[in-house]
Amino acid sequence: MEMDLERVKRNVQQAPTEDLLDRVTVYRHGMEQAALAIIEEELRARAVSPAEVKAHAERRRAEVRFLSDGTAARCSFCHRPAIAEGWGWHRLWGLVPVFPRLFYYCNVHRPFSDVTPEGDPHLPE
């Protein structure tokens, strides 16, 4: 299957900088070289320095969950890299619990359950 480079360029130009940084760092392992070149070119056009890319890679490497094959786990609810994991119910039509499964969570979708009571203002003392 051939890659549509024009489509990749349009996608890259519309993507937020953080998403592009994630693609060239934590998701690099599973990407095509031509796509990586386009992303790196766009980051240079946005004045993102190699030092900023390296700092992003180091920060993500410390917090992101990696799968056994070395690829970064994606959030179960979006495309961001997962920083936490936990068991929950797979629900039929979003309502009926069917079976337990492992979910991966990014910093946006991470549930409160793994936050200590002292650190969570939403939990009663």
C-alpha cells in the first residue's frame, strides 16, 4: 500500500506541535521514514529546536507506558501516549458491562481513582 505524501503533509500541517513531537519521539518506532521526514521538516518550520525535541523525548520516555514490542501504548480514548493503565469494564453500547479489560490513559483521560486522597480535592476527607 502506497503512502499518499500530500495527504500526510496536509495532516502534519494541521496537527498541533505536541502531537508532532509525540510522533517523532514515542511513536517513531512504527512510522514510515518519509512521514518522519515531513514531520521533522514541519517542526523546523515551526521553529522547534532539536533540543526541544530531545527534551520532549526524555520527558515522554519517563512517563509513557510501552508495550512489550517497544511501541508506546496509546490512550484507549484518544491518540495521545498513555501514561497510566488500569482495569475497567468493556461496555456494550457504552452501558452494559460485558467483560473486564485493560485500559490505557493519557494525562487528559486518566481517572481520579489512582490519585491519593490527600492530592485530590474532589474526594472527601
